[in-house]
Amino acid sequence: MILEFLGAAHEVTGSCHYLEFAGKHVLVDCGMEQGADIYVNQEIPVNAATIDYVFVTHAHIDHSGLLPLLYNHGFRGQIFATKATHQLCEIMLKDSAHIQMFEAEWKNRKAKRAGKPEVVPMYDMNDAMGVLTHFVSCDYQKIIQVCEGLKVRFVDAGHLLGSSSIEMWIAEETESGREERKIVFSGDIGPGNRPLIKDPEYIKEADYVVMESTYGDRTHAAPPDFAVELARVIADTFSRGGNLVIPAFSVGRTQEMLYFIRRIKMEDMLKGYPDFEVYVDSPLAVEATTIFNKNVADCFDDEAMELVNQGINPIGFPGLRMAITSDESKMINFDERPKVIISASGMCEAGRIRHHLKHNLWRKDSTILFVGYQVPGTLGNSLLGGAKEVRLFGETVEVQAKIENLPGISGHADVNQLTKWVGAFETKPKRVFVVHGEDKVTEQFADHIQRELGLSSYAPYSGDAFDLLTGACIREGSREAAVKKKSRASSNVFARLLAAGERLIAVIQKCEGMPNRELGKFADQINELCNKWDR
């Protein structure tokens, strides 16, 4: 009964945890890293084709973004997630594949002129479409018997539409009899009292807890009235004649911004600009907004439900414009009237937001407003840190626009809220594993909960593995600093061929016990293929 930490260990993104018990291989999250790597990350310790199940806490790409790559490498198991997470992954994974393919195509145009080798996307649309057929939608609060020795339950984590903490009961036979352990994976924990979605739920029992620590070293300021603060920034920008550009995650943060802007308009907070227009320039955000409206009953909080019951759309208002096509996106920058532009990605690493930054960063009359966490190493983090110039589409752009941050708008709990969440366990867990935080933050928060709550805690590194029957660490991972890696889009085709070979081995192993006639036929097909390519 082994738990191994792979991603988001002493780092914020790339969440991935591996469990092995009773002959089963399980992943909890399979996320993509965003921003710079800090430490060398351990790869999944088994062939992707042997993974039986994946459980996804929520749809953000740093928790789900490598699922298509897992499929590409041979995974054909089941993926369990809440209904809303499944729906959001339907659009987010396809969008991620589109970005991978677009960036590879763009790099190949440059590489061809320079005589460089072809760039291959990390995965493509076929991989995204393929992995989506393996999702199983789950209801909150329902205990699911996945297989013999494995039960799970999803509870609301209050971080994003459909986000969850996962309670997992695992069991296996030992020499002394049947042993069971309960592990809770927190996922990303919301701070509570957020627009639209419900507060995080608390869990009472666990043997082991794996929990996030994004803001484990700080407290959020007493939350202001965000609609009032946003109205102030809009008024200041419009008075200068510029645009307000808001980099925002397409899923979650964009809908929250729409919620606040609806209030600004309904309560007439912006004197002198009653009919201002708001552009959501992200096809993904448009689709995500539709999914929000489909999950009202399961996911909306009481305040949002009260508006719905009055016939009011909490995230709709006059003057809201949706840009879907590239032509509609381009036309936004030909409109000289002051406006609000909400676009993705939230950390400015990809997507249409980079075009809007190119058109607005050099303007003294415009404002760039950050409303979410910016991972170190991203363009958003650089701008917040006071960068005087940035590179966009091969050009140097001088930063003249006003750079603002709306503090307090966070999808993550702060140190006090995290402490309250883990302190709600009525029986002390044997150990709390602290992940999903910056290098020093994971250590600080682990020390904090041990000191304040008396909980045995540890901040694992990638590759650290624990025996859950004894609680002992059975393997230490690397503590080496990561060397700057090439873009994942540069993964070569030979690596894909090797992955296909590993999948073939996994399929062969599963064939043991089949009739000799079928085994012989399979062997002949493999030999025929080998004869064709043996050089």
C-alpha cells in the first residue's frame, strides 16, 4: 500500500499523486506544470497502460492537463470526477490540445526557415477526444465502490465549479488479515464566501491527508467589497480614456468578474459610464459560462440561487459581448471607446490575452488588472513584479500601462482557512502531507500545523514514497534543482514511439491466460510488424 508524490511537491502546479495497492495502480490528478520548474520531477513509476483509475479533484489544467498525454502513452482506464468537472474538462482539455497544436505549428514555421528539426505537440486533439471517453461523472456525497478494495467520495472543496476533496478508502490483504486505510486528498481548498459557488466542506476522519498550501504562509486581507473596488479601477481607467484589460482564467475567475460587473451595473456604481461594454474574449470562457448555468442546482451557493429564483442571471447583464472567432477578437482593438476586456490565460502565458497586452501595455491610459495568483516565472508574475518591458510575438513592448492587483480575490484558502480545514478532523490523522505550495511555503505550513494543531506533518519532494500500512518513508525522491527544460511541445516523435512500445508490453501482459490460438495470432501480428520496421 504505497503513496508516491510526483507533481506539485515543493511546487505549486502539476499536481499528481500515485497509489499502488492490491495490484491496482491509481493516480489522483494528472496536471500540467505552469511556470518554471524548481525541482526534478519523478515520472509516473509504471507504464501508463497499467494505470487502472484516475481521480480528478477539479478541472484546472494544473490538475487535469496531462490526461491527454497519459492517453497518448497508452492509458485506457477510468477517470472519475464530479459532473461539473467532467463537463469543464470536455472544453478545457480540447482547448489545451488546440494550444499545443497551434504552438507547434507556429514554431515549425520558424524552424523550417531556420533549418531546425520539426516540433511535435505534447498531445493533439485526438488524444484529448480519446481521453474524454474514459470519464465517469460522479455526484457529490455519494460513496462509490470503484472496485474491490477501493471506495471514494467527492465532497465540495469550494474552489471552482465542480471542485472536490476526495475521500478514498483503500484495502488489501496482508499476512495479518485485511488492512484498510482512509486517505483524503484536499484538492484546492476555497476560502469560502465566494460568489456563485458553495463554501468548502469539512471532513471528520482520515488516516492520512494530502493537502494544498498555496497560501500557507499568508493571510488574505479582510475582503473588500470587490464590486466597489472593481468599479473604482474601471472609473479610473475610463477617466484616462483607456481600456481595462483583465487576464483571467476562463473557468472560475472570468465568471466571478461577470458577477461583480453585473452588480456594478445593476447598482449604478459607475457614474458617468452606465452603458460601458465588457468583452469576454475567450471561446473557452464562453463555453465555461454555459456550463456554470447548467450546474445551478448542484453547485451555486444560496446568494446566487436567490438571484436565479428571481429570474436574474447572476453572470449576465446589458453590454456583455462575447468574442468567439478570431475576427471578433481582432475587432476589439479597432474599437477606440474605453472598455473592459476579460481574456485568458490568467497568467498571460498563452491565448488571446497576449494580443490584448500587445495592444495595451504601451498605452499610459490603459490598465492591466490582475485578479488571480501568478506563478513565479510567468509573464503575469513579471508584470506584477514591475517589469519595464516584455517580449510578445517576437517584439519588445514597453510597459507604460498602469499595473494593478485586486488583492483578496483568491480561489485558495489562506493560512488560517487552511488551518481550520485540517483542524476539522475529529480524530488526528497519522500524518498530513503538505503539497501544492512554493518551495519554502510547504515547509512553513507543515511546521505551522504541527506546532498549532499537534499534527504529524511533512512536505514531500517529488519521488518520495510512503508505505501507508506502517507510515514509513520507503523511498526518497530527488532534491536536485531542475534544469530549465525545453517546452513540452518539443517532445520528439521517438518518445511517442517508445511510449507505444511500453503500451504494447502492458497489453501483452494482460493477455496471459487467453487461448493459445489467439495468443499465437497476436504474436504473428507483432512479428509481422517488426519485420516491416526492422532495419
